[in-house]
Amino acid sequence: MKGDSQCDSAVMHANRIAMARYLVTKSRSGSTNRLARELGIQYAYARRIMQELEGAGLVSAPDKRGARTVASGVFVSEK
């Protein structure tokens, strides 16, 4: 059913966001490239996840070189 596949996609996306939060927090690295490699996903999807993490306050916006800073502290923001 079409609804089931959308639900599965949403669950997979939520799981990837959770894994990304863990990896970024543990490694203290805001690298989109690294995230793509670690999660085995395409760069464009990793970039989208990083933008979500930015919105949640976990990483900063990219600086002029494209580098992101990982925020310190405990994060409770969930979207």
C-alpha cells in the first residue's frame, strides 16, 4: 500500500536523523561529507539532514569555508 511505504520512509528518515544526531555529537564533527560516508547515504540527503540539525540547534550554519561548528551542551529540541 502507498500509505505503508510513506510511513516506512518517515520511520527511516527519523532513524537517520537520530543516527546523525548521535554521530555528530559523538564525533564533534559537523562535516556533511563525513555524515554521508558514516550513514551510507548520498551527499544531498546528508546535506538535508545537516540543515535539519542546524534548525534544531545542534550545528551552526556553514561559515564562509563551509565548515559547521557543533554546539556544546544537551539538546532537547526535536522536530
